Amino acid sequence: MTQRQSMTRLGTVSGAGRAAREHAERPAPGWPKVILRVAGSGLLIATGAIHLDLYLTGYRTIPTIGWLFLLQVIAAFGLGLAVLAIPGRLVTPSRLAAAAGAGFALAVLGGYLLSVWVGLFGFKEVRTGAGIAAGLVEVAAFVILATLALAPAPATAAADGPATAPARFPTQIPPPAAKAAGMTAAALAVAALVLFGLVVAGAGAAAPAATGTGTGLKTTTIAGTTVLTNAKGFTLYSFAPDTPATSKCYGSCAAYWPPVTGIAAASPGVPGEIATIKRTDGPAQLTYNGHPLYTYIGDSVPGQARGNNLNLYGGLWREVRVSR
């Protein structure tokens, strides 16, 4: 009886010790990785939301650029959900999703910088608050997702368990490779911040309102309709909320719809009354028959009217028609 009780107590102690060892060997919850996953996913979804807003507020009318913006929106939401939904215990898929998200954020930022400096597909980006915000989000997303992609995989094998084969790439990244990749990612992040800073520093170099000139207003025919154009042949637009003496388009609105500035002049044969109003940001803006005039950045060559009938920035935009 005494021997049986001793064996029972011994078994109980042994079981308790085994449970304690298993508890100690069980990986701790990876809260840092969870935080990185949530933050990285949120930043990708945020940049997707910004690009969706830009797409809906006018970029959809720009050839090639419009489709690229739509693809960016789809990719950002898809990658953001993938980073969030794939559990960390699936090391390879979660690592690949994070790496894809980091590469996407860096690629989008690079496209923005190129479009600001040299233009893409015949379109030159303007520097706006939304674009700057998106760039900052993309830099942060790259840093966080690159960190998540290079994070060490959790240890799962127990000390007294069966031997397992060593994990291979990309489940386990060798320390030298992880160090080199980390240094490369850090260098890319610093370079992106420097280049992005140069763009931000030059954001106020030129006032958007000064981009148009009203010298020599002309007319042209688009789809059977005679419309007013500037001296270079670009279609001119009116904004419904404006009054004959006041423009309601400032800030980001004026960046995408540059007010036509200059002297009140027109080519011979253009009917109607041409005058100027004073803008609060400085230059005089031309009006035609009481409508302040604008161009649209979506029109890449003369003879286009992609801004016609767009309802953006609080009102309807219409090409200015000329009646003879």
C-alpha cells in the first residue's frame, strides 16, 4: 500500500514537472510581430484608401495613370488583408506576404517620385497634401513590413521531442543573410526619406495658380462643340460653385484644376466678355462671361476635355462653350 502511494506521488510529481517543462518550452506569444502585422496591414490599407480617393476625384480620367491607380488600390487592400489574415505560425506565407507588401510600398513611392520629377506615361504629377501623406504612409509601411519579413521565426521544437530537420529559406533566414537584408532595407528607407524630403521641400516652390496663362484665348471644336481654350489649345473649364467675382477653388483643388492667370486678352474672333478677378493667393484669374477659368491636369494634349462633367471638390466642372 505504501509502495503504491509512493509510486502515485512520484508519477504526479513527474507529470507536473513535464507540464512545467512543456510550458516553459512553448513559444511565448509573438506580440511584437502581431503589432507589426496590424500596423503594416493598416498602413497598406491607408495608402489604398488615399489612392482610391485620388482615383475617384479625377485620376480615373487620365490614360494609363487611371488604371495604374486602380491597380494600386486593389493591390494595397489585397496585400493589407493578406498581411493581417495570414497567421504568424504559417511562417513562410506570412513572411512572403510581408515582403510583398514592403516591395509594393517602395514601388508606389518610387512611382510617385518619378511622376513628380520627370513624369510617367506623359503625365506629370503635382505636389499636393494627399500625395505627401501617401508618401509618408508608404515609407512607414516599407519599414514595418520589411522588419516583419526579416524577423526570426519562432522556435517550436521541444527539448525532449523528436529531432526535426532544420528549417530552410524563407522559413528560416540565415543570420548573415538577414543582417545583409536588414542593412539594405535600412539604406533603402533612408534613401526614400531623403528623396521624399526633397519633393516635400520643393512643394511650395511654385504656386499652382501660376501654371496657366490667359494670353491669347482661342476656340477649338471637340466632339462637335466649340469650346474655349488657352493659348496652347488646352480646354478651359468653369466651376459651378464660383461666382463672377470669386473663385472657390484653392489648395488641392487648384493643383488639379490650375486657374488661368494673366491678362484679359483673346484672339480675334472669340466672342464674349473676358475680364479678371483677384484671387486670395495672389495672381489675377481670367473670367469668361462671368465664369472664372481653369485648365485640368488630366488633359495631356490639346483637344482633350477629360474634365468635362466631373463632379469634384464640391461642384460640377464643365467645359466652357462658346456661342457665336
